[in-house]
Amino acid sequence: MLYFSYGSNMSLLRISRRVPSAKKLDTAMLRGHRLRFHKHSRVDGSAKCDAHNTGNPADFVIGVIWEIAEQEKGYLDQCEGLGYGYQQKDVEVELANGERIRAFTYYATDIDPDLVPYHWYKEHVRVGAEEHGLPADYVTEQIESVPSMPDVDTAREADELSIYRR
């Protein structure tokens, strides 16, 4: 199965925790969408990423195409909250070489534009973007410029970021 990730699952260490079979195929662009941190997390109350459909062909989200084992998709659906603020859709994305392919992705249905992400969540997104060589201006404008806040649950924050400590 081909999965287009544009948020925290771009991080190789994060996706590997959730989907051990994940293999990167390429980076890709989803046109007519903008990256937004406005999906309401029912787990921790903070904002998560959304590939928000604007319909404007000038807008785009850049992410990673992962090939994943079909038997692991159920756990990914659970981690992503499929049916609880995220739904799935098939999208056509453009690979770096211009080839177009179809993949599935998740999109937010529970949106709150006043929410901000936790620092640790934004770090997952930033790390993944940098690991895969997303354009520096995209990382700066679409990820690093987004306001974030500390998580009052310091144990959760430590656990989330522990995957980057050696």
C-alpha cells in the first residue's frame, strides 16, 4: 500500500514505531492543499497536521510516500484516529521526477483553527521534513513558523522525543 504522509509520520523513527514495514519511496507534492496545524486531537487536545483541501492549484503540501504492509494499516489507522477526527482519502501526488501516483492519506474532519501543536509534535514534523530534504523555505514557512506550546504532560513529551535520543 502507498501512504502519503505530510505531518509527524514523515519522521522515519516515528513511522517505524507505528508501521515497521514502512519503506520510503520518494517525496511527493499534493496540489490544491495547504499544510495546516488545526486538527483537534481528541487524545491530548492540541493541534495536529492536516492537508487542508483549498482547491487552489497554486497551493501544495509536500510529504513522503511510504510503502507499507497491508496487515499493518489497521494499527496506523488506530494511531491516526481514523474515524475520530481524521478520515482517509485517495489522492494523486506528484513525485520529484514528475511522475504521478495514487496513494491514501488522512485528512482532518475535526478542525479548530485556534489550537496550536505541542513543541514535541512540531518537532516530529520538522525532523521528518529535514530527513527527507524538503525545501528549506517550505520547512521554514509551513512548519517552523507555526506557533507551538509546551506540553504540561512532561512524561508524554519525554516519551515522544525519546526516539531521537541515542
